[in-house]
Amino acid sequence: MRRNYQNIPRYVPNAVSGFALNQNESQYPLPERLERSIRDVSLEALNRYPVEELIALKASYANYAVVEATQLMVGSGSDELLAILSQAILDTEDHVLAPAPDFSMYGIYTQIARGQFTQPDTNGLNYETFVELIQTIKPKLVLISNPNNPTGKMWTLDELSDIASRVPYLVVDEAYIDFTMQDSFVSRLNEHPNVIILRTLSKAFGLANLRIGFMIASEEIIEQIDRFRSPFNVSGLSAAVANVVLRDESYIQESIEFHTTQREKLTDLLRPIGEILPSRANFIYVKTDDSEGWASRFLEKGVHVRAFPDGLRVSAGTDEAYAYIRQTIEEVNSVENS
């Protein structure tokens, strides 16, 4: 084994019973019309490697994202694409910078690729602080989720453009951009050929089980990074099912409207706990010094949320889950006021 491999965290998934509001999965049920269409997906090609299915998928997503199919790479979730581009871009000891907090896998994939990962010690989501750190450590690669995971913060297009002008490569992770497409960096991709955008079908599209992600970049970058991708890295069956969903133009809007409504309900519900940070994604972040305590109380009712040192990230969920959240908050307030 490699030296120091023990320092790389191991992710072991656990089955979740009750209400999983800790993973930002879609809570919008797949419409019956799509279930019927998916049942019609042909199984005749299971003995062949997926080629036509991936061509069709790239064509459908290129139409949705308003880019050329040659600007796309498909991966087994955006996680795999993050791992691939880290291997493709980073040489040993290259510096990588990300805001704080941000997606935890950024540091892990940097370590796997033998890079040096840095995040700000303070004011980790402040633009001026971040630019100063860029000038200090001169990273080869910057990774930024937009909207930010876990806080929901939006980086402006001007801020991202300025960051892109200061570094060799900028990755804008748009896992949640479907909820606020007007903020996508795709509109400025031609101005910044060193920018790579990551997308996923796991959030707004509600297809986390299929493990489908997309890289959007210039044709030149796609051609270079594609050399590091394993052949046939995505299941043809997953691609075919995803293609059915992408061709239903009304589905994504239905999902966005559902999650927007449920996010607003959740915002009102959690106000007694602490400050609610603005969010356009399918989750909210509530600041509280008692994050672990609240997470434990909700878990007693079967509701899973994600605790951070200064707050909770809670996915937009169903009214049934909200009833248990409301009950928990009322019980705590009753005890405190007694």
C-alpha cells in the first residue's frame, strides 16, 4: 500500500431508516408517467458495452445545459469526475484551494492525487479573504461549490470570473444549480477556458441511485481529461433511464417547484432554532451552538439531519417529516418555558 494511505478517510455508507434529511436527496416522488416510461426501457443490450446509450444521454443533457455534446464528459456521479480531474490536473505536491466549509470530498480526492489541500482558517466563505489566500499559496486548482454545500451561499458570477483569472484551473461544482439556473457559470464558460463545471442528476433530478454526473468544459479540456477516464465508466441501463427523465421537459420544473415550496416551509419551521442562512438549493442551513443536541433530538423522532460545528444542514423534505420536526421543537420550547 502507499505510504500514509491511512490518513485517507474511508466512506462506509449506512442504511437510513426514518426520514433522511441529511443527504440532500430529492424528496419529490417520480411521477407515474415517468415510471411507466422507465418500465419500457429495453434490456436487449445488456450483453453489450454501453455506447449508444451514452451518446443519447450526452445529446439530451447538452440540450438541457445549452452546450455542445463535445463539451461534456459523463461520469459515475460528479464524485467520480472530481476524482478523474484531480488525477488529470495535479502533479505531486501541487496546491489545491477550496472555501471553508465546502464539500468534504475535495480534500480527499486531492490527497489521493498527492496534492496539497488548503482551506481558509477564518472567514472561509469571504471573497476578499479567499482572493488573498490565492495570492499567497498560488494554487494550481481551486474548487468551489455554487451554491455552497453546506451553507447555501451563492458566489456571484463576477467573483467566480475574477477567481478564474487568477488561477490555472477553477472547478465550479454546480451540484445544486438546477434550483437556480440563472446563476450557472455556463454563460461565461467561453470567456474562461480554464474553468470546469461539474453537474449531477442526484439532486434536483432525483436520480441519486443511478450515479450520473456531468463535466462541462471546453472541448480541449474534455479531450485532455477524458484520457484519465475508465472505458465504459457508466452503466448503459443507468444512462437509458436518465435519458427518459431528461426528455420529460416538465419533470425538472415540477421537482424544483416542490423543493422550493418545501424549503420555504422548512425555513419557517426551523426559525426558533437559530439564524436561517439564505438558500436557493434543496436544503437550508440554520446556525446554532447546539447543533449536535438538535440533531440528536430530531433523530429520536426518526429524522436524520447533518450537524456541523456551528449549525445544521437540513434537506427539504415531506410534510410528514416536518410534523416530527415541529413536535420536537415544541417539546423543547415547552420544557424551556416551564
